[in-house]
Amino acid sequence: MRPPDGFAEFVAARGTSLLRTAHLTCGASDDAEDVLQAALERACRNWHRLRRDADPEPYVRRIIVNLAISRARRRALLRIIPTHSPPETPAPRADVELRQVLMDGLRALPPRQRAAVVLRFWEDMTEAQTAKVLGCSVGTVKSQTAKALVRLRRLLGAEVIDDVRA
């Protein structure tokens, strides 16, 4: 089966960014790759529904977030504890510890809060854009983000969170 017009170009252009979003919302590389693959499969099947002038990225990001949240709920029901595998390419030593601390903190958040933080701060989306991707109101994004930051400050220490946001 041949992919629809424009789909392959979209994946080539935005695949890395989408994988980063999947990794941050899932918390593990293997899960992220599975979620991204499933999201791209759904997007490919429904590509004809998108308007020609519409940007497909928010649509695919929403699929990624929804799949990551569903996966986290299933794991919670099954009591499966995900393990973290190290990245293939090592990061500079100074960033490794902070990155690991942040990833551990993200994994401790509920899925919706994790998604809100990832979209707001890693993907640098506005509250309105985040609300559109999550399918909720701007107020919900604000409250989920605030709750997540309170929990991260408690888990990691306020100075770590303030350093990252700066």
C-alpha cells in the first residue's frame, strides 16, 4: 500500500519532533517508538480527512498524547512498571544528571499532567495550543500544569524546577 500524498514528506520533516514528544509523554524510548508508530498508522489511515491547507502536526500530536495516556492507564490497571533504557548517544555529562532527574520526575506525574508539562515546556506550546492538542479548556491546561509543577517541586526540589524553567 502506498502512503497518501504528502504523508511521507510530513513524517520525514516532523518525525524527530514527534518522537521527542512521544518519548517525553511515555517516559521510555521503546514505548515512545510504539506510540509514534501507532499514531502515524492512524494518521496515515485518516490522512484523506485532513484539509489540504491544514497543518497535520497538531492532529498527530493529539493522537500521540491520547495513546500515551491510554497506555499509562492500561499499565496502571495491570501494575506493569516500565523500565528506563539509556539513550543510544550519550549526552554531555553536565546535562545527564539533570535530564535523568527530570525524566524520573515526569514519570512520577499522572499522564494528563505529564502531557501538559511536555507540551507547554518541551514543545514550547502556548496554553491555547496545548488545550487544543489535549482536547480540553485553557483553564484545564493551567490547572494541570500548576498541579504538575507543584508535584515536581515537591519531588525534585524547587531549585531544580526553577533552573529548568529559566
